[in-house]
Amino acid sequence: IYDKLRAFRNMEGPCASAFDSYLALRGIKTLHIRLEQQMKNALQVAQWLQKHPQVKQVRYPGLDDHEGKEISKKQCKGRGGSGMMSFYLKTDDLTLTRKVTDGCKLFIQAGSLGAVESLIAI
């Protein structure tokens, strides 16, 4: 068994450090609270965007008109949803689209979703 575990360790990488394990355990304890608040906040933003005159469509599974609403309700507590959404402007003008992304004060422009910050991308 030692040889199998050693081979697995070599392929997958070493174990997490004690500090990394501590941080993961500490974060897990409040994860459910943070996710619930994230879904509530995302729903409020999605509903606000739906009413905005320059927004053509909002894609968020917590909204009643989303095609994946029922699946989302089964997978998430409450109304369903997550912290991620997308929306489409009524314009295809890149200059106007840039005004939206440049005007965001709480969102960082980024092309990756691999971060904990709130991100926006074109």
C-alpha cells in the first residue's frame, strides 16, 4: 500500500500544509452563511438589472423566468440561484459596453472566474 500511496502522492502532489488545512477548515464553518448571502445579493442585482432600460436580458437561475429555475431550486436552498450571472445590453457598441465595465466601482475587470473578488468581463 505504501508504494501505491507514494505513486499517488507523486502524481497528485503532496498533502496540504497544516496552515492550508486550517484555513480550509475555518472557511468551511461559515461557507453556508456566505453562500446564502451571496445568493440573496445576486438575486437583488439580477432583479435590478431586469428593470434597467439598457439591459436586454439577464441570465440568472434565481429569476422566475430562467429556464433552469426548477433545477436550481432542487440544487440550492430557497429560490435557487448562485452568485454568478450574466446579462446582455441592448447595444452591440463596444464603446458603450466599455462604459458599463469601466463605470463599475465594486467589480474588477477580469477574464477569469478563478478569484474570490466580484468580477466583470466583456
